[in-house]
Amino acid sequence: MSAPSKLKADDARTRALSLLTMLDQGGCTLDSLLEKMDMKTPMAPRDRAFLNTLVYGVLRWRARLDWIIGQHSTTRLKKIDPKVLNILRIGLFQMVYLDRVPVSAAVNTSVEMTKSFAAPWVVKFVNALMRKMASKPLNLSELPPTMDCTTSLAVTMSFPEWLVTRWCQRFGVDDTRALCTTLNSVPPTTVRTNTLKWSREDLKNALSEDVSDLWYTFHAPEGISFTGAKKAIGQLPAFLAGGFQVQDEGAQLAMHLLSPKPGETILDACAGLGGKTGHMAQLMNNKGKIVAMDINGDKLHRLEMEMQRLGITIVETVTGDLTNTPNTLPPAHFDRILLDAPCSGLGVIRRNPDTKWSFSEKDLTPCRQRQHRLLTQIAPLVKPGGLLMYVVCSTEPEENESVVDDFLAHHSHFEIEPPPNEHPVKASFFTSRGFFRSRPHRDQMDGFFGARFRRKL
């Protein structure tokens, strides 16, 4: 990609440094940081695109970049100030991956950013190291032959070694390499037609002049994917008209497995911003009732605005913490409940590459415990004969089958419900036990897991 003007490019690099440094400190996601930045100090589209390229690029290829930096630096990476290390990553990313950014610009702007906060000797260190990397580039064919396969794969694919190790053990080396390759790719934008207003063909026609390339999703019947949007998604005329919601194809298929019907009463237990809530309402033809519950009242306010944009009138919002007893909701009241549970997010790394570095293997156990607790809390709210569906955007067994087995072991009045007879989800998405699973490298969509439980009469 071409670099913006010098002043604006420096601004993009400075913001990229700030975002990466805040991510290192933990406690926030890249999506939330970008949203706050846009609200406070929005950027011109071209400059925002450059910022995105820098931040997402560094996060996707951080392990590769760190290996190269480590080969050139006489100071161990752990001894380098985190902010300085991020400057080196940003500069090196430009030299390795952005052929239209002059090497001199990558070097000079790295030095200038360092000058803004660091001591002169640190500035000299960055200057010398950047020039050394520019004059003697390394490629990954130079990895030591003594490096073991897992470590080598973690460096070349730029993933944490713990994650590569467990994937190699479960999937094998070739599948792990394919999975990492897909998760490192830049995904298209995928949206779901709001069929309460438009047909999918109507939406395709409406989008055709505002994007570079678009196509129907292969599996989900309402989906369209596209690249090269000429405006921010929220500024597209089709969005403003309520014609679609942004939603990955895997999430769209999951809602078809919930299979809500017109006239039913449904609980969306962790509704968030309402992507799946809107899809439920469409499948119900805007007839019945959906209770959208979330711990975050601000998200629910935005969900209400989103339902207005879509022309949906059957949603009621409730603020509540489902990790405690949900005594504000009546027992045995809901025909269907969706628990799109908080999880590791390891199935959506291609959209959220910061997850690679913010999540660790030890975090899987508390995730599983919270998911089990949530299922236990909402189980009494399902009517006898009703359906409870558990969904996570994770590929890991601790958050998949382990949660299902824990729940069934303590809730004998529930049983696994096989897939419905009529649905658009192909048999290849189901495990031998009837669980839904999408794999990014196989299906070209985010990684989701879903299980359906029927409460016995």
C-alpha cells in the first residue's frame, strides 16, 4: 500500500504505537481501543487505513518480527522497553511487508518516535538497530536447523508456541500450518441481509457500487461477503437503510441451528450489540418476543438503536449479571435460549489478532468454569420441552465438549438435541455427537462451536 503524506503517516505511526502499547498493558481489546479513538479523534479514511495496516500487521506477524529483531539486537528482547520494542516492530513491519513505504521513512520515523520520550542512548540504539536490519535483511529460511518443529512453526506462522503445540497435537502439523495461514489472512467483510426489509439480491445490488468485489456466502443463505468498501461500513447507504448487519458466516449458520419460530418467547442471554438478536428476529418474522440480556447497559442501549435501524420491534432489553442467580427472569418461561457465551475468542483470530498475545493457556480453565456457571444459571429458565443452545467462537475442547459434558453430568433433565431436519447447515459441519463446528481453514469462516440441549418434558 502507498504511504500517506509525511505528517499524516507520522500521526498514524504514533497512534499505532499508542494502541500497541495499551494492548501490551492488558485489560482492553483492539476493537474497543479503535472505537474509542474514532469517537475522540477520527482520522481521514486513507490515514485510518494506514493505521489499520500497521496495527493489524504487527499483531499478525509479531513473532516473526521479534525473531528478526532478536537476531540483530545485542540486547535481549525481554530487556528492551516495551514501547521501544513496539517502535522496532512497526518500523520492521514496514520494511518487510510494505514495499511502497521507503526504507528510509521506516527508519527515520522510528527514530523520531523514540526521540519523543526516550533518552539519547535509546535513540541511538533504535537508529543503529533499524539501519542494521535494513542493510542485512533476514528471511525465515535462516531459522537454525536445530530449532524444533513446533518452535519453527510458531516463528514462521507467528503464533504463540503454546497454541501451536496444542494444535499440532490435536490436528497434526499440516493442518496446523493451514489453520495458522488462514488465521493470518485478511478476511473479507461478511454481512447478513436484513430479510425483514430486503432480499439478498436487493442487498447485492445496493452494495455493488460501494465495494470493489462482492459475492454470496457459500453456506449461509442470507450472507454476502465483500472487500474494498469505499466508505466506512456505518456510512454505506445500504447500512443506513437497515439493509444488513455485519456478521460472520459461521455465526449466521449457528442461528439457523437455534431455529427460532414466529410467536415464540426467546432469551438472548449474552446479547452484546445484538448481531444474533437481529438474526433471531428475522427468522421469527418479527413476531413473538426476544429478551436481550447483557451485563453491559451501554451495549444494550446500542442494541436498542440497532433494532430501530433494522425495523425490529419484538426485542426487550434487560440489564443483568448471569454469573449470579437470574432471579429477575421467570423460571421455565422461554421456548428457546441462546447462550453465546464469553470465551477465549481463539476461533476469530483472523479478525482479532490481538487475541494471540492477550490470551494464554492458563486462561482456558476460568473460561470453561464461567461458561459452565452461565449454563447452570439459565437452565431453569427453559420451558419443559424447550431448547437451550450453547455457542462459543473457540476451537478449544475446554470450551467445547468439556463444557457440554460438565453440563450434562449435572443436569439429567437435559439431553443433546440433534440438528433440526430443515436447515441450511451441511452435514460436514457436525461432529459425530451432533455438535456444530466450523473451522477457519476448512470452511473459510470463523471458528464456532455449538451444542443444542433439549429440556425433557
